[in-house]
Amino acid sequence: MGVMAGTGLRLRFAEELRLFLAPRYRSAAPFSAPYDGASSLGHVVQSLGVPLPEVGRLLADGQEVPDSHRPRGGELIDVEAVPRPQRLPETGLLLDVHLGTLARWLRLLGLDTEYRNDLDDDTLLARANTDRRVLLTQDRGLLKRRALWYGCYVRGAGPDEQLADVLDRFAPRLAPWTRCMACNGRLVVATKDEVEPLLQPGTRRTYDVFSRCLSCGRAYWRGAHGGRLAALVDRAQETVAARERRTGE
Ligand SMILES: [Zn+2]
């Protein structure tokens, strides 16, 4: 141990991971990074900016190694991205405070999605672990925390890109119009009479499918020609189908 201290490592990161690297490291070619001769490969990868939950296989000179591996120096390290689609536990998702629109859209698609806008990092991490939900975040520091059981970096500056990324990553089974966008509660079919006190004038004529949230009581309605949210559902189903086609190839 330590004999090769000071020797650099050569590293090559999968394209999907290069956004986490410093700009000078972002080309496709392997690059050399300083190595203290003692740190684990997982530590080296994270100190270069890449959170381990985003990492798939690690290869040292072509041999798969665990993230606890201590390179001897001089090896070529390949860092692969986590393979897609990734399994989504039935315990569902927990979204970071900055992902409110994404949370609403995931609920629209029927995914069990916890979201609050007032949780600090420690509380988010503890809740993800306790409830066994996948934490979706754009906070790299949070994803690097060892205690987090299962996290995922969401790519994209706006909710459209973010939604496409999450759907591509998990290819989840969608159940549109089954969850409340406001509170994640289950929706049940309702009659016009039941929801009428909650409807705007004109809604009664135009819409013919009504539902009600079992948790907060909010009413939802849809017409035959769905509008913006129905278009979002259509796009989401196409994104998942495209991922399944690519996976099947
Ligand atoms: Zn609700």
C-alpha cells in the first residue's frame, strides 16, 4: 500500500456522466487525475464530482471492481453510467424541494410521488431512507451522501426535460389520471352531482369524466379532447414506449 503514492490514475467516464466533471475533463478521451495511492475508487470518482448513485459498473483495466477498490496506480479506470431502465421500487418517489412542477406531472401520470417544498437536506434524506422512496434531486452534494439508500440525479433545466429524463431512466408503468396532482392522494370516479359544487360555470357542459381525491377532496374533470395535460400524458407514454423499444433492441 502506498508504494505508488503520487502516481496518477487514468479515467474514462461514460458520456452520461461527463456533465458532473470539471470542464477540462469532459472530452471522450481518458484523462489523468492525481491519486493519493490510498483512497477507494468510489472516493476518487465522487471527488471528481460524479455522485455514486449515477455510476454503474467500474472497470480497472477491463475488470469489474467494487467502489471500495484501491487502484495500485497506472490502471485505466472506466466509469459507466447506471444502466437504463433502472428498477423503480413500488415504494415510490420523493422529490427535492425545487422539483414541484415535476412532482405534479409525475402524479398526473399515476406515479406515487411525495413532495413538499419545505424540507431541508437532512430531512429529505431521512424521509427517503425511512419510506424507501427514491430521492430525485438536482443537488449533487445530497446524492454523494453515503447514508442515502437510493438517489437519482434529474437532468434538465425545466420540467419538460426533467420529466423526459425520469421516464427514460425508469420506464415506469404509467396510470394516468389516478392520483391527485396537489396531494398525491388516490382519485376515484365521481358523478357530476358529487363534484358539481366544485365546478366552474361551463364545466358541466364541456366535460364528461369526473374524479375526486380521496385524501383532499379536490375534483378533476376531463373532456374528450384533453388539452394541455392530456398532451403531456400522450408524450409521456411515447417516451416510455421509446425507452422500451431501445431496451428491447
Ligand atoms: Zn388530493
